[in-house]
Amino acid sequence: MGAASAFAEKMRAERGTLFGWVPVCLAFGIGGYFPWDSNLRRSIWLLSGFFHLLARLLPEPVRPFAVAGMLVSVGVLLAAGRAHSVAGPVLDFRYYGAVEGRIIAIDRSQSDALRLTLDDVVLDWVPPGRTPQRVRLSLHGDRSVDIAAEPGLRVMLTGHLSPPSGPVEPGGFDFQRHAWFVRLGAVGYAHTPLMGVAEPQGGGLVYSSCAWRLLPVFSRCWAETLAGSPRLSQREIGLPSVRLLSTLCARAIWRICWRSRGCTWA
């Protein structure tokens, strides 16, 4: 039996088990979309058609390699389609003025400042065609006079906005690319009070608002229950409700995962 016959028998034996390589090939194409320039991206349509034709003409033992090439090109097309489907205006200048929008996400920045993500944004003196779909603002300074932030609430404040920045070093995290895919057209901060404009109205954000109001209740109960636990430090118990909830959830998931492996959580 020659090498060609042995290879053909091996590929026939693998028939039906190569499906697991489909996501791998797609991932290669998706990952390869970003470093390529626009000229190579335009030729992907031709390359995909070429591999499709090649898969029909080649003999069965080597046909999977042509299919793999076609899947890689399909991955590039998927990444391109996704990039174009989330396209939106990105602020290309520094803005200071009134910012109005609906709260769709609440978290905290690395400096522990409350951070709001707004959609349906209105910026003073910026035309709608150039206004980002979403902006993210960190709230600094004295927040004692702020209205209580909750998902779905329409708010207004005066803040600084700027375009999302790129990687700070070669090969570093590209926040600009991340912001593009989450439709985040500007980021910034504010020191002025947060004022309410309209209550949450309809849609899933109303349920998110109800769940948000229950978070402090659950976190306070958990903190009171675990206050005497030596495994939870006083620093963690004194964290704000949102960070406390995420800390407790992470520890609970960690404990479940380790117990399922037969290990002792310390």
C-alpha cells in the first residue's frame, strides 16, 4: 500500500469526525480579519468562491482541506459582516457640554467611580448624524446630590467626552476596537450632578430596573450573613452593593467549580 493509498484510507476513516474543525477554521478567519488591510478583505469573496469550486473538483481524500480554506474565508466574511452591522458614529473631537441619554448599563471604573453607559444620546450642538449611539461616563466628585441611577432611567449631566483610545503599546489591548463592537462612540467623565429626565418606560429595561433595585437587598443580606465568616474580609464587606454582589457571585462559582472537582475550597 502506497503513501497515497494510506493517506486516502486515513481520511476516509476520519470522515464524520472532522466537524469539530469547523469552529477552529472559522476562528482563524475571524482572527485574521483584523490585521489584514482593506484590499485583502475585498478579495476574500473571490477566495471563498475559489475554495468552494475547488472542494467540488478535488477527490474526496483531499476535499476537507479545500473545505477548511473555504471556512476560513467564511470566518473573514462573518467578521466583516459583524463589523459593518455595528457601525455607528464615533466622536472625533473632544466634547464638553450637556449629555442626555438612557441608562443601559451601570458598573464601576478602575478608580471605583460609578460608571454609566447611555444610549439614545443627545449632545448639545452636535448633529444627530455625528452623535454616537452609546457613550460611557464615569462620575467623579461629590455624588450626594445625584438622582439614584437605575437601568432605563433617562438622565442628563454635563461632562467631558472624547473618542475611544487605541492600544497604549504594540500588541496591547485595543479598546478602540472593543468600543466599536459594543457601539461605544465616546467615553468620558463628569463632575456635575446627575439629573433625571424621564422614568423607565416599557421594554426589558423595566425588568432590569426592578432587578437593580433588589441588588442592594440581596447584597445586604449576604453581607450580614457572611460578616462573621473569616473567609470574607471586612474590606470586601464594606464594598458598594454592586461590587459586593459580583465578589460573592464569583466566590460562589469558584466554590461550586472546585467542589465539583472533588477539591476543598480555601
